[in-house]
Amino acid sequence: MSQRVAVPTLASTWQGAAGAPISDDLLAWPPDVFAFANVLLDRSEAFRFVLTPIDEWPPRRYPGWVALVEEAAREWGAWAEDGRGTLPKLLLDVWGVVRECADTPLEDLAEGRDLRLCESLLTLHAVADEACAGLGIALDTSDATGSVYRARGRELLARTGSMARVDPRLLRVLPKVRTPPTGRPAFSRYACIQGPGISARWHKVPSRHRGTDLQSEYATMLLLPWPLRVRASDFRPLGESVHRPAKEPYGFFEFAPDEGLDFELLDRVLRAACQEAGTVDVVCLPESAVDEREIDDLERLLHEHGVAFLQTGVRQHAPQAGGSRGNWIHIGVNPAFEKGPATRDAGRAEWFHIRQDKHHRWSLDDSQIYQYHLGGVLHPGIRWWEAMDVPRRAIQFVEVAELTLVALVCEDLAQNGHVAELIRSVGPTVVMTGLLDGPQLNSRWAARYASVLADDPGSAVLTLTSYGMVQRSRPHRRDASSVVAMWKDPSRGVREIPLEPGAQAVLLTVCMDRATRRSADARWPVDNGTACFDVAVHQIDATTVSTRSSPPPPRTVPARALEGDDLTVLTGWAEAVAEALAHDPDRTAAVLADARSDASWRAAMRLAPPTGRLVDAIDSLRRFVLANGAATYDAMLAAAGHQPEDEEPLDRMVRRALLSMLEERQTRRPGQHRASRPSPRSSSGDGTG
């Protein structure tokens, strides 16, 4: 204890963060260098030197700094594919300076005592950030340079939860989806760092509308604020669960409605919504809306109506022996990979499933017990905690078409800890939150936290609660509200969404547009991100649709052709094939060869070779592309859009994944028409449809 602690240096700081020394091996993989530079700049607060002194950045010793950074990043990505040739001169120059200064005290960097070191480390960070473009999020590209490198990065991200080779238990490099539209400066625009403690998984799902026209960039979301009725008896105290009865007593309760989903009503709601909009792409239900035993029947019904995506809160029917009930968001993805009615003729298969757990228990104090009129079942003198498992923290990012989605459960939206920090760093396009809460008014807590995410990093936020809970929420001397959902985005403000009398659901239509990525280090803004905003709200009245004479009989569901992580890997390679075909068809064979299970690069990245059905899927992708000659992008697009009569399920899945990536890239090509974003409206929200 009496010995002096060694002064932290650049080398010791990196060793402590990543468990590895500073070595030239870092240059073999740009995300590793991004992690290295970001850790040092963040811990020393040296990012501030791009802002102060004023007019001292970018460094004068590099005329045309922005162009030099972008060119070095492009060359570095190409070099990372095979290590041939030489690294970019700018990269070698700044890396050499940093290597020479490895034993420099971190405090010297923090105080800016070595101007050359500060400039070199900041430039190294900018080049590495640019080189991370496209590793996680599909972007526009001007050529196919680095397409193999980017595909490797997508597989590494899918299999480890990080784009870097550093042990993800120590730190992760994740894609950055959005940068703040205003306010806080961002010093990176394609990657971000997350420390230990939270698991992050990245899922890439090839689900979108067919075609490349404007309609492919819309999504119709059916909001089901169910249960439509909530009884006090649905809240049940656990027997003998009250503790400390004489001093601040607390107990545990569960939300366990006796009534399940009304599938006959849901069928009519879906048909009414399809009559209105043509298709229903996404179905959303709030927290704890569905019993876990109902998921299969729910997905079967959604498949019949061509729904591509499901997000619903799930309550566990019965806890495991000695444990509590689970509470999570279930994300289901239709394996047809198409939005719209075309999926009805595709034959049903088991959906892909992603689970986002709730991390924080609901606590009902006396004010909430009075607000929801639950005093007859939960004594207001006791603080009642939700009886649920509290799992380890993990966030599931879902990239679908041009959107990156995150699902949260109720209280998780309000927490400002490491989960919130991670979400702000990545900047998902949309944050979808299921709640068991009162009305989603702009004056209540959910709107306040949604505003934080809409301002920084610029995410759109959707909150959805149960109409039954909204009707139970009657604070003293206040009438019940009908606002069951809220949409907040940075361009159009807040929309309060009511469930009007006679309606059982709400159809929300959203649209995508370009978003600008900004970086405070003087790189030019680029319009290659995606924004999402609402364009229409319509109330769905199922009484306008007759009941079907007989429900369709249950059918045996074939098993999934691939598991979820394998689907993400396959889709990443399909994206690389589309990228090569768009700009340099001669590189397509190299991309396909690098995807094979026996490719040598995985050993260098410490990745095990693919096994099982993923190997078969990659081989299927290779056979399909080579069988069609890979002559032109348009020819491959036409071939992927044709379904052979005798196609095997795995081959069909592979072809549709490739088709989705080809159409998505075609939509993003320069010159394609984009949706026009409406002018901002008042942030008060009129609640009209």
C-alpha cells in the first residue's frame, strides 16, 4: 500500500483496457486501431484538441487533411483483405509517431504537451473510423474496394458482438448508426466503443418490401394496445411475500391475466388493416401482452396475413422451479423475408426469434396503486415489486432493411446507466418500447426520456402501452385518457396516438429518408445515414370486417433452415456480393471464395470455421451466383427474383436474402428518388389520425 502507483502511460492504459500491448499487429485490422485510439483519446480527454485552441484544427502539417484521411481509409480497407502492398503513407506516418510515444504519460497527452502526438492520435482515430464504414451498417459505396474486408467485419460482428478482434469481455467496437443532429459533438461517425459489463448482439435481417421504388421505403405498423381491458385481479400478490411488515414493508406481485389473446378479433383487425393499407408489415404489442404459450399461434396467424415482423411483450406462464417469471420483448421475423401478401404463397416455416430481456423491476408505490385503482388487491401501505428475474444486461440490435432497431421494456427506457450510454453511442434508427403504463402523454415520464434519445443521438422513439392500463389510470380528479402510444422523432416532434372509440388497433405508417452523419473533427458531413419519421395514423375498427366461417387448421411448422446468428452471417456475405456486383462484378468470385468455410482468414481473426447449415447456406449462395454467371447487377437481380418450382427451403432462403440485399442496394444508388421529409410540426402533438 505504501508503494507509489506507476504513472499511467499510453502503453499501460491500452494494456489495462484491452489486455494486450501496443504492437504493429493492430494495423492488420482497422477496428482494433479505432479501439486503441478511442480509448486513449477518451481517457485523456484529448478529443477536445479538435475544438480548442480555435482555428488550430485540422493540422497544418497535412494540407487537405480531410481528403487524405478518406483516401487512407479506403486504401487501408483494401490492404486489410490480403496484406499485400504497403499501408497508406498517412497511416504509417501517424502510427509511427504514436508508437514512438508509447511510454508517454497519459497526463502529458491530456495536457497537450506534445502537439505532434495529439495530432497523430486524432488523425489515426479519424482514419480508423472512416475505415470502419460499412462493416456493420450497409452504406452507399463508390466502388467495390474493400468489399471482402467489410464482409469479414460483418461476420466478426455477428459471431462475437464486436467489430474488433479485442476480447469483447474487455471492450467492444460497435457500428455507429446515427450521430447527434445538434448539440453534443461526435468525434466518430461509423464506430463506437463500449466497455465491459453489457453484452451486445447484432442481428442483420433481410426483410423488406419487394422492388426498388418509393413504396419499398415505407413500413406499416399495426399497434395493438392490448389487453383492451385490465382487471384489478390481474395483479396478484405472491403468497407470503411481504417482508419487514413493521418498517417500510415490501412485497412481490405478478401480472397474470386469465384471458389470453383473442385470435378471432386479431384476424379481423388484420384484415381491416390490410384493406386500409394493402399490407401490414409490423405488428407491435406492449409489455406482457402475450403469454409465452401463444407465440406460435400468433406467428401462424401473422404469416397468413403477410406480416414480416413481430414485436410483443411476453409474460412467462410459469416460473422455473425456485425462480421468478421472465419478462421480455419477443421479436419474430418471418422467414419469407418479404413484407406484404407475397408471403402467403411461400409456405410456412418456423420464424426467427430474438429475445430482449427486461432489466429493471416495476415498483408500485402508494401513488401508483391509487392511480391505477389497485388498492383492493395490493395494499397501498406496501411497496410492491414485480416478481421477475433480473437477468444480466444485454442489448439486441436488429438491422432490417435500412433501419437499426432496439427494443426496450418499460423502466429500461428511464434508466440512465450503461444501457442508455450504449444506446446513445450506437444511435439506433428507432427505439421501440413496450410498456404496462398509463397514457402516453407528452407531459409524462416516457415522453421526457424519448425526447432525450430524439435529441441525442437522433433516434425515433415509439412507446406503446395497454388500453386497459390507460383506462385504469385515473389520478385524483382527472378523467381517463385514450392516448395509448407516442411517436417522437427529431424532425417532426411528438405525436400522441389515441385509441379512438370503436377502434381496436391503430395503423401507423412510417417512412425512411437520408440522415446526415457529422463529425466534430472537420470531416465533411455525409448523407449516408437513415432517418425514420411518421407520415400517417389510422384507427382500425374490426367491426367493419365479418368473422371468418372457420379458422384455418393448425399445420406442422418446418424447422428453421438457419439459426439467427447464421442468418446474420449469410446476409452479410449476400451484402458483399451485391456490393461487388454493383461496382466490380469481376470481384464477385473473390467475395464468394472468402465466404467459404475453409477460407484462411478466420484463423487469423481467431474465429472457428462455420459449421452445419451455415456451410450449406454459403455453398448455396456461391452456386446460385456462379450458376447465373454474375455478369451484371441487373441480370442477378432478375435471377434472384425468380422462384423455381422445385426449390429447396434452404436455397429459397438464400436466394431471398440475396434478393433483399440487391434490391436494398439498388434503392440506395445515387439518383434514386427518396421520400421527402415533411416540415416539422408543433411538438405538442394533436393526437389526430
